[in-house]
Amino acid sequence: MLSRTLKCLQLQFNVSTILGSSANKITSSARKISNLHRWQKPHQQLLVKFQRYVNFTPLSIQTHAPDTKYVSESGDGTPDFMALFPDIVRELTEEIRSLKADEAASWNEKALKYNAIGGKKSRAFLAISTYKNLVKPEEITPENLQLLHYLAWCIEMLQCFFLILDDIVDDSITRRSQLCWHKKNDVGIIAVNDAMMIENGIYALLRKHFRHLDCYVDLLELFHKITFITTSGQSMDNIYANKKVTDFNIDKYNVISDTKTGYYSFYFPVAVAFHLAGVKNKAVFEESKTILLEMSHLFQVQDDFIDCFGDSDISGKVGTDIQDNKASWLAVICMQKASPAQREIMEECYGQKNAEKVARVKKLYKELDLINHYHVYEERKYNDIKIKIQESSNDVPKDAFLSLLNKFYKRQV
């Protein structure tokens, strides 16, 4: 059951084991900022501690972090996902040093430690929990879990690749409560190359740990395919951010939702778990993909609603979809329901930085009763997806999908 395996989300890794003699200092520092993170779940709080270690301890200390392939999550010898990170860094550093490119190795190590730690790790945990739900208990061996955790980190490294480039395109200032990598004084536009180094590190890890397995080629093709699909979605998103609001429509919205978010955030982690678990039935992949893309669509609509009407004290961010001229679900539905006069308001105010014009768009959304429209849509979409899961074939991990759906239903962040 996924509910059982979701315990991995708590990330109960032993900080002192991972950090060695630096643990007490890090734990003390983490306590000082704990009040800033009361809204976070326990696993996010632990990630904050780990992130502070990576970002703020001297590089010499970081480099000599002990190998912790088999740090126990619960005292049973189970390899811990977070504890594998020092090995990931070490292996990739050694790979580059073998080319006698010592300076590049040190730089890539710095880029990895800055960018790979932080975030919710939701894609990695989805892959981990799906795999544990798929296989028999006797197959959840330390060796198989180590392979699973390598794959989970490969997923997170692909996320790093996308985020670094996305921040450059958007000229973003901060990411995960720290300065964007390209905004650091000693980085700049070289961040493009750093993103490519991190992405290609994925294939170095896959080659080293998976080329002897039957799933190796399938994994390679999956990572390449998802990268291609997601970059196509990013391109669509950027193109439509420069179009007029009158060009927005639900068909294009669905394409952007699927290609930018759906395949990568929902289908990809599950497909990774399928391949490692030895699933060969293509019909299972296709049926799962259909369900997961439906989930992703609901998730994206929620994101768009939260960006406009969410509580920033809960979400931790202030939405800018209106100012950024995003082809959001609210904008699309507004243009569908608006009268000619109301469409003129959207044309005049949407995509403008002026606070009064932003407020006018939000007022129009309320006049068109889009808040209630959203809640009705969310309820209907949830029930439709639930029925699809229940009616799917027995080979589809129904419990896993239902648990995932329930996890973000009526979310506020």
C-alpha cells in the first residue's frame, strides 16, 4: 500500500551520521531558523538542515563527508535516499577528474551541492513509493533500494537541469529560498554549461549502475524522451507568454499542461519505477499515462488557482501569473465566459505589471464567479479520475494512484 510506503516522505535520516562532526553545529543552526519553517512538513524541515550543511559549510568539509550508502531509515539496514547524495557527488567528481579536468570537477561538485539539495523531492518520492508498491516485499532488498535511490537522484538531477535553465530564461532572482545559481557573482551565464553538466551526469550514473540490467535501454530512452517533451512544453509556455490573451484557448492550455508538467512530474517517476520493477506490458504504461496526465491537469489547474487566489502565508509565495501574461486556466476560462466588454478589460489589463490592472483582472474573475467554478471543476475532476482508477486493469497500481490523487485533492499549497 502506498500509504505504508509514504513513510519514506518523512526522510528520517540520521543527520549526525551523514554530517559527522559537523552535525551538532548544523542542528544548532537549524534550530535557530525552525520558526521560519513551521509550515513545512517534517521531511522538509530535515531537508532544510541538510541544505544548510551543503550550502554553508566549507567545501573541504563537504568533500570529505563519509560514504553512507547504507545508513538506516529505521534501524533495519535500509539504504536511505538522502544519504546517497554524497556518493552521487563523489562518483561524478571522480568521473570528471579521470579526464584530468580537476577544476571542472570541483566546479561541478559545487554546482551539484548548491542546486540538487532543497525542494520537496516529490518526483523522487513518487518513484520510490511506486516501486515499493509494485514489487513483492522480498524484492525490496538493500541492493534494489540502492538502485531505486540512484534513479530517484537521477530524476532530481533532471529537475536541477530544468530549473537552472528556467531561472535563466525567466531572469529569476531566487529559487528554494536562495539566490538563483546564475545570479551568483562567480557564476553568471556559465550556468548554462553547469546545467548541461548536471544533465549529462545522469547518463554517467545510469551507465555505471544500470547498463548490466535489462531495463537500461528503456531507462535511457525514457530520460531522453521526457527531456524532449518537457523542453517542448517549456517552449510552448514561453511562446504563449508573449501572445495576446485573446490567443489563449483550452486546447493549447492542455498541451502546455501535459508537455511542461504532466509527463515530467507525474508519468515520468511512475514509468521509472515500472522499468526497475520489470513491468513489460505496454498497455499498463499507456493506461497509467492516461490517468496520470489527468491528475497532472487537475494539479496544474490547482496551481493556477492558488497563484491568483491562494493564501501567500500558506503557499509561501506571491503569484504573478497575471503580471507575467501566463496562459493560466483562470485566464482561459475567463475569456470563454466573458462578454465583449469584459474581454476588452482582459486585453487592457492582463499581462501588465500595474497593481491596479492586476486587481481589475482579479475583480473580473470574481464577477464571473470563477472561484466557485474552480471548486465545482475540482470536485468533478477528482471524481472522474477516481472512477478511471477504480475501473482500470488489475495491473495498474490502483492503490498507489488513489493515494497520490487524495494527497493533493483540495490542496492549498
